[in-house]
Amino acid sequence: MAKKKASRQVEFPLNRAFTLVESGPVLLISTRSGKRANLMTVSCHASMGFEPTLGVCLGPWNFSRAALRETGECVVAVPPASLAERVVAIGNCSGETTDKFAEFALTPLDGRIVGAPLVGECLYNLECRVVNRSLARSHNFFVLRGLQAWRHPSPADPRSFHAVGDGTFIVDGEILDLRHRMTKWRDCI
């Protein structure tokens, strides 16, 4: 059988293909090493089932990676769309030389379980521990298990945002409510 030419398709750069399947909002990862807290921006992550387990990619160049390896814990925070410019700026500097909480006027809050601070302005914070590092060396991938979840009680902007991968972002907006169609999972909603 002869292949049909893909006339409606245009080649996409393979080194950017990860952006096609990024599943969730842009995140802030909060870590602490000794007395020093740090933040980093992450868009490359994956939900790993229905329990609060997720995988995050932290490259060896990231200051936060060393703290995560040292302590085995962090906070995963979901920032609102109103913080998008600050979140991008956080990703453009190193915690090695910048106190990101102070520089970007964010509020570190004590969590209940881990030493890394929650981010007061974020929609959600999830205190996590590393439960699997087996892919850290080969793929920069750490598996985190959520231990305690927090929600902002009255956010001024309840929308999260998602990276497209080319410096553009998609902000959550209109809600399409199809709960009435969820016949298989009715007990979960």
C-alpha cells in the first residue's frame, strides 16, 4: 500500500516535540538546602496515576536539583496566570546567585511535612518527597509523591497557565462541563 503524502501537515522540529504532550500547568518547584530556600520554574512534568505522584525533569545545571538530591523533598506549586511574567523570570536566573523569594516578591510559608517552603501566592502547593531517582542520571527525571496538599483560600486569579514551548503560554479559561457524560466515573465527581 502506498503512503499518502501528508498535504495538510507541516514538519515540526523533533527537539520541540515534548511541548506537544506537556500535560499540566507551569509549576514552581520550591526547595531548601540548609537555611537557603530556592524556586525554579518547570513545565516538563507528568502526572503518574490517580494518587498524588508526579515526575519532574530537573537538569544537572539547575541549582534546585542539588537541593532535591540532598534533601529528597520539595514543594510543587501551581502559580496563577497573573504571575506568569514573574514565573518566567524565575526560570531565567539561578538560585545560586539570586534569592528568588525576595527578588520576585513571593511569600515563603511553612509547610507541615517538608522543609521546603510553600509559595503563598500560588493556587496550590503540594509537599513532596522523592520516591524514585532511578531515571535522574539518564533522563533528569525524579518521581515525587505528594504528602500534603494545600489550596489558596481566595485567589485573586484562579487560572493556571500552560507552556507551549516557544515562549508562549495558554491561560486556562472557559470551562467545558461534561460531568453528565462521565458515566463510567460518576462516583468520582
